[in-house]
Amino acid sequence: MRRKVAVLVEKGKINLIEEEVPSLGREDVLIKVGACGICTGDLYGFSGYPVWFKLPSPLGHEPSGEVVEVGNDVTRFSKGDHVTALGGPGFSDFVLVNESYVEKVPENVPFECAIGEPLACVVNAVRLIYPKIGDNVAVVGTGFMGLLLIQALSHLSLSVLVGVDLNNERLRLAKHYGANMVLNPSEGDIAKETLVMTDGKGFDTVIEATGDPRGVGLATRLVRRRGKLAIFSYHPNPVSVDLREWDSKGLEVIMTNPSRAEDMRDNLKIAIRMMSRGVFNLEKLITHKWVLNDIQKAFEYASKKPGDYIKGVIVP
């Protein structure tokens, strides 16, 4: 059996290569890819920023699809199961993943809405941040991941949950998904508004989900003394911060990268249970779809960060 795989060969250039599907191991699950999300990290690599993978590199680590074959020792999956996985290359016709990194997804959820890896990252972050009942929490940056964070946090009995962004359409979605209030820094003094809505203290926790150094600065200003500042985004370039402000406020700074997870497989299991209960819903967040043959065009478009783009997926 052969497959097409998208490979980033140099800055701004993706080639589709054809190769044999790797041999099925005893604990492996072979998945016919139904969809794979375009991660911001992949876009950073495409744009030439320093990332965690070296070129040439097969792309795609947010796959979902249908099981077509399982290894002899696989016990949790059967042919025809709808699944998502932590692994790649997801921008391909077929992906082979060890069964411990695979989870079933509800069959009524379209494959493009069943990409589990981003959800696992959100679960990982919320578990590390550990907001308390009654806390005031702000998410700075309501792109795809920021909106998923709001979906998760909206179920935690917080006193106040606020979305902060420059894009009013994304702020509308933040309210739709459970934010009590939204703030647009271009439309007023949000530091002053923050004090009003938090009884003069500032937010107990602020999660930076912008990927922009200005977002880190804004998050720092909004968090209260002895509060939690969580850096959720991957920043492709060095970011300068004023440690005097972190120090004078006595902040607890929490890095939520998946590298801090004890086991992302546990986070994936939790994420899929949350999806099954309706906590996570990606329907309004998947704004763009492309077929695999158009992946070059897809990355060129998504890397420009147009205002109408929230999340793109590649389908076969």
C-alpha cells in the first residue's frame, strides 16, 4: 500500500512525496486520515522561524480518521473505528500510530472537528494552571487555541471569565463559548476595566495565548499581585520581559507547553471524554478546509493570518 505525504523541504515549500506505508507493528493502528489540523507550529516552520523539527520534515500531528488495520496485539480498536491520534505524518493518506497514542472519537463528530491533539494541549494547560472555583480568569488571545481554552474554562465555576482580543468576531465567539465578558484593547482602557470587574485587584490568572510579545506584556499588566501568569503560546522568536514587574507583583509564571506534561496520552483521554460531553465543539472554529493536493496553497494562505481565518484542516 502506498501513500502521499506532505514534506516541508525548505522555507515556504512543501512537496508531496509518494512512499510505501510503513509495516504494521504488533501494537500499531493504521488510520486512513479523514482530516488533519494545521498547527501554528507547522506554519512557523513553513515561514522559516526556528521550530522543534529539522528540514526536510513530514508535517501534520493532529490527525483523525478511520481505522483500516490493527496489529496482532491491539485490543482497543477494530477496523472501522473513528479515532484521533497523537502522531504523524498526519498530512498523508494513511498514518501509522502505536495504539497507546490513539483514542476513539464519537462517530457523530466530523473528522475535521475530531482532531484531538489541540484539545489535549488545552487539557494539559488547564491541569497545570489549576484555577480555583471562584477565580477571575482572562485569556489574552482568542484564536483557535484561546477559544478552546475558554470552552474548557467555562465549565469550572469561575467568577469571571474574560476573553481579550483585537478581533471583534473572535470576541463574539468567546462570549458564545462561555466568556462572561470580552475586552478589545483597541477600544478602551482595558486595564481600568479589569480593575472594575475584579474589585480593584486584577485577574487571579491570565493566560497568554497570542504568540505575540505584546500579548505577554498585556497579560503581565492584567494579572493581580501574587497571581498566575500562564504562557500558553509557542513564541518562535526571543521575547524580552521586564522581570522587575514579574518580581514586584510576585507572580507565579507557568509554562504550559506539552513538554511539561507527565503523559500527553492521559490528556488526550480526558480531552475526548470532554468532547463526548459537549465541552469541546470545533464546528464554528474550523473556518477553512483544503484537500491534500492543495497543501502548498493552504499553508501560503494560513501563514498570512487573514482576519477570517481561525483554524484550517487538510482532508484527503
